[in-house]
Amino acid sequence: MLKALIPVLKRFNNALGTFSSDIGIDLGTATTLVYVRGEGIVLCEPSVVAIYKNTGMPLAVGEEAKRMLGKTPGSIVAIRPMKNGVIADFGVTEEMLRYFIKKAHPRKIAIGPRIVVAVPSGITEVEKRAVKDSAHRAGAREVIPVEEPIVAAVGVGLPIAEPQGSMIIDVGGGTTEIAVISLGGIVYARSLRVGGDEMDSAIVEHMKKKYNLMIGERTAEEIKIKTGSAVPLEQELAIEVRGRDLITGLPKLIKANSDEIRTALELPLREIVEATKVTLERTPPELAADLIERGIVLCGGGALLRGLDKLISEETGLACFVADDPLTAVAIGTGKILEEPKFLKKLSLVSTF
């Protein structure tokens, strides 16, 4: 009896879509992007929530909350509820998703949206269930989790449905996804809990050790963006860094250059390079031969680090290209999947109610 009802339920669920907007979410550790079917990317905000300590009620979400990081009074705390690509705080993640869904889906109707959400390839079933449950409680009608490398590859336009090898590296805030894809599926993948956040932490530690200077994560991110590099630059860059002296406790200003920041980033970058090599070593020979011709595509916010593509190319011997818009690749991928319902079947994805 239940099996007989499934086709009816699916048709009813699809019919509800005419009264609601389908949404694709790149639920990142650092940034969340939302794609609305027929409209494109409508939202790109930091994955940060500011809450009142006593009540747990949200005060601000997204960009407004990020401005509060490290600057809140004792009664307020700014939280990043995603850690290493997975949910670290269920309640706060639910509030954040509810805010983003409402902002991207402002229609005042009772029917929630269908959501395609990108998840790291290495997450457990429990972690995947947590994402789905949080999205459902935040107002989603249906939640379809898709492995992030697949979504990113779709977003950058790789022909993943063909019987040819395509390789993608998605360097996000909390994770780095490395995968070889063929015939719409992942042949081999590595999911590292290393990304932009790990690079920021490395810069914070460098400032402590070399200058006895304590800086916050926002300052570390700014240093990485303005002077960070994976290979030596033709003209090295410099930046003024403000923080607190660990010895005197007073405000302090120092000057740092891109050469020392590159040294600070060496360990997390080495982990990414080594994981890339392992992925290539475990790729079937026929697909490895395809990669010689097609190369590696780099996306995610970390792809913007100066010279990262050159470093990977030098270490692997393969051409490495940065996607045209690396920051939005995953969000665009969720959108393409939404725009082409048949694509879900090609990827052997089963939606749940």
C-alpha cells in the first residue's frame, strides 16, 4: 500500500513546486550562498549568527553578525555554527537557515521551498541527516543533499556525464574537496578538514610566535586576502597589522610581508597538495590519461589565493585552471540541478519527503 502511494506523493510534491520557489544552498563554513530557480544567486552572506547569551535568541545573521565578531559585549556572542563543512550548532544553524530561506523566499505562502543543498563528500550519514533535519525545521518542503564535488563540477561546466575523467578541487572555508568524476559519479574523492579557516589560524599562530601579537580571525582573513600567496611573487607585498601585544597587553602595530605569510601558509597548502597527489595515484589509468589533456579545475574561495593553481600544477605536472567565478561555482551548480530536473536522475539522486 505504501509503495503504491509513493508515485502519488511525488506527483503531489512536484505540483506544490508551482506555488513555491526551488532553492539551491551552498551552506559553507565561512559563507552561505542561495540560488533561487529562475532568478539566480540572490544571497551571499557570511555563515555567522549573533545571539543573546541568556536567551539564545538571534540578534543578527549574516553580514551584520560578522561585523560583530570579536567586538561583542558579554551578553552577546557571535557564532559560526558550521565547522569543517558540517553543523556544529544545530539550533543556531536552524535559525540561520530560516533567516536565509525567508530572505530568499519572501512569498507569504504556507508552502515551503524544495532545497538542493551541497554537502561535503566525506560527511557521515548522521551529519547528512543533521543538515536535512535543520533545513526541514527551517521551513523546507523537501531537502535534497548532493555531494559538493559533483555540484561544483556542474557549476563550472565540466562534462561530468561523459565517460571521461574530470578533476575538481574545491577549496572552501572549512573543507577542501578533491574528486575525480566520470559518468555522473565520483570515482575517487578526498575530503580534507582544511580550508580558508585553517589558513587564517596559521596566520594567527605566526603573528603570535614571531611578533607576540594577538590578532582576530577577521584580521587574519584580511592579511590572507591582501598578501597571501602559494608561490613567490614577482613583487612581494606588505601590510600593516594591528593587534594586541601579548607581553604588554597594549595595542600594537607591525608590518608583515607576503614572504612570511607564505611561510605561515605552508602547512595547510602542503596538506592540500599531498591529498591531490593521493587522489591522482588512486585514479584508474584510463581516467588519469584524460586528466593529462583536461587538467584540474580549481574553485572555492581558496582558489583566489595567489599562485595556488601554479603550485598544484608544479607539484602534479598537470595543467591547473581557476574557474571563471570560483566563489559561486557550488551555488551555480545547485541552480543548474534545479533548472534541469532530469539531471537529478542522471546523478542517481533520490529525493526524500
